Amino acid sequence: MNIRKKIIAVAITSALGMGIPSIAYADNTTASITGSLTVSGASASEYTATAKDPKTGLTRNIEIGTDGTFRFSKLPVGTYEVAISKAGIVVAKDTVSVSLGSNANATFDIQATSGPEVISIVGARINNVDLSNSDSGLVIDKGEIDLLPVARNFTSIALLAPGTVAGDSKFGQTASFGGSSAAENSCYINGLEVTNTSQGLGCGEVPFEFYREFQVKTGGYSAQFGRTTGGVINAVTKSGTNEWDFAATGRYIPKSLASEGQISRGNGGVGAIFRDTTNDEYNLWEYSVSAAGPIIEDKLFFYAIVNPRNVSNDFATQSGTRSQYAPDDQFIKRDSSGADNLFWGAKVDWNITDDHSLSFFGYSNRSDTNSDTYAYDAEEGQIGKYLGSSLRKRGGTAKSVTYNGNITDDLSLSVMYGKLETEYTNTPSNLECPTVSDSRQIPADQKITSCGPGGSVGVNVDENTQTRVDLQYVLGDHLLKAGYDKQERFTSHTSAPITGHSWTYSSLAPNAGIQGNDGNLYTNTTGQQLDYVQDRIFAGGGGFNSDLSAWYLEDSWQVTENVMLTAGVRQDKFDNQGVTGLTFSSFKTDLAPRLGFTWDPVGDGESKIYGTAGRYYLPVPNNTNYRAASGISDSTTYYTFTGHDDTGAPTGLNPIAGANSTVVNSVPTPAIQETFQSEEAEPFSKDEYILGYQKQVTEEMVMSVRGIYREVGTALDDYCGPLASQATCTLVNPGSSGTWSLDNDGDAIADPGSRQTYSAEEIGLPKAENTYKAIQAEVNYTEDNLRLNFIYTWSKSYGNFEGAVKSDIGQADPGVTQDFDFPALMDGAEGYQANDRRHVFKLFGTYNLTDDLSVGFNSTLSSGRPLSAFGQGYPSNDPSVYGSYGDTFYLYTNQCPDTNGNAQCDQSEKIYNRVERGTVGRTPWTFNLDLSLNYDFKISDIDMRATVNVYNVLDVQEIVSQNEHYEARSSEGTKNQYYGAAYDWQEPRYVEFGISGRF
């Protein structure tokens, strides 16, 4: 009896055991338990370690080595009982939790005596410092999220992590990691990448009830992860166990409890309305039903969920495609419900043996939405006539199968195969009315509008087929890892403007010009403002694909008990094909190093100094295939006009410069590699360096600080100056020399004798620069009733380009933005970037008022982002410097002194003001506070929880994005009346109710 009591005491106190570092590794779906056994009076090799998940019966046994260490690899996320046995008798136990992306540690310090075994624990203490991990980020489980007032999407989870800020609202709900653009992240669910493959903006998601744990990697991640220069959002879903579990949830966001939005006006706040959110409404009602349990106890389990969603979303918007110059003049009502918005998902886990398992995962998040468009009078706040409708098809299906196996105690293997299909198609009903936008500085009732919502027709569907293999092998103090993964990304994307035209009405100031491909296309010499119209015809597309593959090697070496080193290398290959099936861009990256270390300077497991260094590459997205290699025709013709018809299309057209009135930016011929890719070009890459210190101050508190430096190693973008191939432009590394051929006749064949090497000076582009410097401080406090996380980040994001997309002008064309198209567009581009927020404070946590009642909070205080003033002209009309389009950092003063006495306004006589990037102020500081109240109760033995979340409790609605286009569209010298007006504000206060039951 005394022996039994002592064993029980050991089991209790060992659960508080302080971990001693040992080799450990966590991948994107599983993790490991590592441990050590110290025996006084006997050899550790006489003992056996066992890890068991009591919920599934999964049991692993391993002989302990003479050095006392042991390791259980590739365990599913969960809670395990770790037991130490001798001759079949359990002498000690520990309960540990295995979390996504981190490793559990079980340490036993025992004393053997003669006769019946008597065990004692020495130096037991809770340890919250993971000495086996050197990456940066956040791991949080579904249970914690349920208690916090956090919107139920990937982005909101990512924004809890250090070093993340919200992406520009024009890109939807996105996040920027470490100064990178919002299109440089990747997302995984159960090991399947669910990132938007066309643009990198957004991810496939499942209902929050389906998730089990989230991991946000903000830096320093393993060579296993690639194809991202931002961050990684990684999640695993729930699985069935031996216990039957049924649950039902409901969530309601009533539009009646939301606060009213804001209005912004032009001309410094006293002009016409630019954006109006006062009539916007959002209403959501959804519920889910899930079931989980054993198909065969201890062997085969399932989890299934169904989630019907009813969503209505009404909001004001603008006609046309140039939102910088167009006020809200349309109102859209969207509704999606019933079978058109039904999610279903399932996961089946088969423990073939304790060492081999298969998991099957699949879901459908398909959503079809009816979208009705009406005319809108923003000044009166009145919805007008019906203009047309469209059917929006979003989401799709995902499926994967994963094998995890422990071949031996030292060798483990994972294999995953999956496929993701996603649709982004809009099907309009009104095909008689073209897209019309009127950016002239005239009263709203005089502007020309379309008889319909405008837009384009076509299909847009992505498919991503994925295969990956990962190996781990323990060799003494080394954990060796190797892997290979491959993705085949296929896209079918076609587009054509409704009626074949897209019209934009503009005004040209006296002496202002329109730039063409070969210099000045037209100068307004009428002596007065001239109204004109441009017709952009953007049409084409087809089916095209990208083949991405990579291999990696990595070694985690436990040098000493207190020092671990990680050295890895990864190499990616990116091949992009156009509609002809021919490769038009191909890259094989240099060997990308991933280095890391952790050092316990004291040796007590309560602190660590750690660091990482690595290079990360970003693939060419499928959007580039669409723009360059799918047969897109992109031409703009400029006209004067005398009137317009009932559809809004102009009448009395006359080409503004005669036969030279059309600018061709792309011909309907797919790109070929000889002309589209510089032979010396390397893919987009970033280098990152992190040095940090983490200290467990008390059993409840852990503090850390880290310094981060990121910089672009190589930038890859399209150059469109006269030296480039004029059919599709040419991919180059800005600031470097390049060799390519020309296809200036647009026949998809390199022009004979055109291959040439151009120096960096001839091309004229500056070297791409983008640096991010940050210091992050964290405090994590956890006790029985209180959990707090405080994060402060000081950072600077500086350079002459943002990255894959451009937040300041809202351009979502990753890899082929207007940056570096012409040297003139980069003159003045050096400055603080659009994602630069100097100070960001985050504080979130929960407090248990009673056993059944808890409150949660989530708050952020952030400094504003820098603002610029974009112009539409440039001091030089040299076509080698300034092409036919683009936003510049020069503003025309409308001064043109006749210095040469020829009674004309020559380009060289115009006076411009140079306004460098980010030098005209910043958006305001923003503060947001969200609160939640959670109450647990029972009804007929059913565990219930009622939740109320209030977002933006104080209803602070500061500007988060505003118009940075100083001059009107293609109209240098004419101020854009909406310059400085807000695009968007903090989301108004709204309330969310939730109810769940589990039995």
C-alpha cells in the first residue's frame, strides 16, 4: 500500500516535470514526445517507456537507451499518458499534451532501491520554455479560441500572433507577416495547402467547430515549409475517438445590433460623397451538427459535420473599374442560403496498428450567392432602379489521404496526397450594358452611367493536386529529416468585358498629356480642359498550369544537453505553362539554407537564447500565367466624344490622336520563355534573421524578446520598357542585367537575331529594396483562472516596393504589378511601405469569474500606415523611361513657362513637384477592443455553452485606408477630387450570439 501511494505521488508530481532538451521535431500535422530518464542505483536501459492516448487507445512502446533518452515520433495532437515500466510494472507516470508545431517533454528522475521498487521525483517544476524549437509564432487550440472574442476566420487567428498586421481592406480579410505583402502567405489544413493559388490572397477554410488547433508561423520555420516569403497558417481538424460525441452549434449576427458606418467626402471633406457605409448591413445565421466516434473501437474513427449558412450582405459600391476616381453610385444586395451555402466535412482515421495509420479528410465549402445591383444616390442615401444581377460561385472541394508510419523506433514516414478545387466565377444577367466609369470633376447628376452593373463574363476555376513525402531518422544525437513535395496547379480563367467594351470618361487639363508606348501620344493644346473617353478592352484567357516541386534535408543536432543546432537546405523548382502547354517561365532556386539554434544558458530549462537564419522563395502565381500566357489582349484607345447613348456608351467618337490613339499593353499571343523571362532571372526571395531570448520568470509567467531582420534577396517583376519584348513584357531582377529575345510582332516566335544582353544601366531600373526591422516583446501569463498574452512590436518596413501586390493603389496582380514596369514609376518610390506600422500593441486573454462563467477580451492599439500622393505624369516623355501608364510620384503644377520661345508647352518646360513615397502623413492610430461572455450550463445532461461576443465595443471607426491618388485618372494637372478621402474604416461595433451543446 505504501509503495502504491508513492507511485501515485510520482505520477502526480512528474506531471509537473521540467523538461530537459532532447531531439524533437514537429511537422504540420503531428508532433513528438521526447523524454529522459535518470535512475539512481540502476541503468536506464532496464526500463521501458509507453505513450498512450486514452481516448483512441493508440499505444507506443519503446526501449529506453543507455543514455536515458526516448522519443515517440509522429503522434497526432492530443493528451498522452507516458509511463515508465520495469519488468512489466509501471513505476512512474506523466500526462503530457502534444500540440501542433511544438513538442511535449516528459522527464523522470527516479531512485531505484533493492526489493520493491520505490521511485522519487527530484526538482519537479512546470516548464513552459520549449528548448527544442527555434521558430517564431503562435500555437492556440480551439478551446482557447472559443473563449476569446475572435472572428471565425484564418486572418483573425493570424492577427493574434506577433509581427502580423491587417492587410489592406481592398484585398479582403488578409494579413501581412513581417512587412511582407498580404499575398505572400500560405495556409494548410491537415497538411493540405489551401492557399489561393492564383493570387495568394486568402485561403480555403472550414467551420471553426471542425478545427482542433491552429499554428501561426511568423518566421524561422523549418525547411519543410516553403513557397512563402510571409508567414504560414497551419491547422488540424478534430478526429473521432472511442467516446461518442455529438454536438450542435448556432451562431447569429443580427444586423439590427450593428452600429452605423461612416461617410467620406471629396475636396478635403466638404465635397461630394466618396464612400458611404451608413446603409451597409450584414446578417448571418448558421448552425452546425457534428458527430464523432468509433467505427471500430481503438482502430477506426470518424468525425463528420454539416454546416448550413444563411448570409445576407448589403453594401454601397462604385461602378467601373477605377475605384480611386469613382464615388459610391451602386448598391449591392447579396444573399446566400440553403443548399447553395451548405458546408460539409469529414475525417476518418484508421490506426492500422499502433505504428501505422491512415487519415482521410474532405470537405465542400461551396457557396453560390445571388447578387443584385441597384443604382444608388449616396447624397440622399436612396437605393434606385434595379440594374441587374449575377451569380457568384465561390469555394469548392478538398480531399486528402495521409499515411503516417513508424517503420522502426528510429525511422518514420509520412505520405500525403490531396486535391483542392476552388471557383471564383461571376455570371452576370445583364449583358447589354457595358462597364462605364466617369471620373470627371462634375456634379454627380451630370455624370454618365451605365444602364447595368457592367463587369465581365468568363470562368475562373483553380485546381491544386498535391503530393508530399517526409522521412525522419534518429541517428544518435541527430534527427535527420528529408522530404519531397509536388503541386500541380491548374487554372481555367477566361474574361471578356460585357458588350466588348469598358468605358472611362476623363478630363485633360491644358498642356497635360497622354503617354503612349513610344512617348507622348497626345497633348491638350486647346487652351482649356478637354473631356475624352478611353476604351480598355481586356479579353482572353484559357486553361494553364504551374508545376511546383521541392526537396529538403534537415538535421537537428543535440550538441549538448543545453545546445541544439538545426541545419537545413531546401531547393524549389517552379515551372509555369500557358494555354499552349509550353513552359514560359522556369526557375530552379539556389539551395536555400535554414539554420537555427537554441541554447539554455543556465541549464535549468527555464530560459533559452535562440536564433534562426534562412532564405525563402515565392513561386510565380497562376495570375501571371493568366496575364502573360493565356492569350490576353489588353488595349486602350482614346477618343473625343460628343454624347452618349442609353447604355452609357459614348457617341460621336473620334480618335484623339488619329491613327496613333491606341496603346497596346498585351497581344492575344501566349508568352514564350525566350522573350518573357530573362535568362539570368532568379525567383522572388527573402532572407530572414532572428535572435531571441525567452525566460520563464515564474511558473505562471514567460517573457520573451526577439529581434527580426528581413530583406528581399531577389525581386522578380515584369519590365515593360522599350527594351522588353513588347508582346508581354519581360520578367527581370530589377537592378540587374538580363538577356532575352524579342517578340515585337506578337507571333509567339522569337524575332530572328533579337537575343541580346542588356546592362542594368541600359534597362534603367533601380535595384529592388525591401527591408523589415522589428523588435518584439511578449509576456504570457497563465494561472487557474486568468490567461493573458501581451505583445508589443516595434518595426520599420522600408524600400521601393511592397512585394507581390501593391496596397497603396490596391493592385492585386502578384508578380506583375506596375512596379518596375518603367523606370519612371520607381523614381521617388523609396520610402516606408504600406504595411509599415511603427508600433503595435496586442493584449488578449480570458478570466474565469466562476467555474461556469468567463469573460474574454482581445485588444489592439496600432499606429497608422504611411500615405503617398500619386500623380499621372512625369517630367520626361522618353519611352525608355516612362511608358503608357502607371502612377508616378510626380505632380504636374500646371505651370509651363515658354523658356524656348516657341509658343508651345514642351515636355521639358513643364514643372512638376516630386513627392516621395510615404511623405504626406499617416492614417490615424487605431484602437480596437472586443469582449466576450461565456456561460457553461447543463440541460438534461447535455453540456451547453452560451456566448455573447461584442466586437469593437467602443465603436471606434478610424480610417484604415484612404485614397492616395492625387491626380485624376490619366489626367495630369487635374486634382482628383477624392484624394485623401477614406476608402474604409474600422468595422463598426456588432454583436455575435452563440449557443452550443455537446453530448
